[in-house]
Amino acid sequence: MRPSLGLLALPLLLIAANRDPFWPIGWDPSQEVVEVEPTPSAPTPTPTPEVRELTDEELRQLAKEEAERIRSTLTRDATMIANGKVFAFIGGNWVSKGDNFEVEVMGRTYRLEILSLSAEDIQLEAHRMDEAP
């Protein structure tokens, strides 16, 4: 009489019942785990960023770039001349020379003062608003 396949597979089933299927192949949980202590090393110094002062020319260049970013966001929808005074419709308001208005560019709020205004051109001076605490 031949032994059935079920009796031959019984020892394999008993071994598999004691084994977690997620353990690595060949890993035996009864082996002692050796803990390795990390060797103390000297802390690596963090580099301090170099601080330098910008020259007047660099500051002027940055101000020009910032002014161009502001100017590119403004849309002048209309121009009106009344009693010899030029008005421009910007950001939903009629403004003229000497007026101030606020605009937000790249998350920063600027107060713009209109230095001169003509039918063809507008000259602005931007003042960065202080950030709220």
C-alpha cells in the first residue's frame, strides 16, 4: 500500500504553520539578534552662508527687475483726459498723478505711487509694504 500524499505533506504543513510568510528565506527567529551600537562621530559643522552686502549697482538692478515684475502685472484698461488732467483705469480704479494704490505681486503687497501719467506712459514708484506680524 502506498502512503497518500496527505501524510507525506503533513510535516511540511507543520513547519509552514510555525513560519511567518514574510520572514526572509532561511531566517530563523530563534537566532539571537546582535545589536550594533553606532560609533560616535564628530558632528559635521554646518556651513554658514556667506553674507555680503550688495553694491549700489546690484541694488539698482534688483529694483529694476522688481519694478518690471510689478509693471507686467498691471493692466491699464482705459485712459481719460478731463480738465487737462490724465486719468488711468488700473485695477478697477481711476487714478491720476500723485495717487497711491496697492497691488499684490508674487505674494508681496506693494503700494504704488504714480509719479507721472500721460496718455501713452505711466511712471510708478513702488514701495514694499511691511509684512504683518
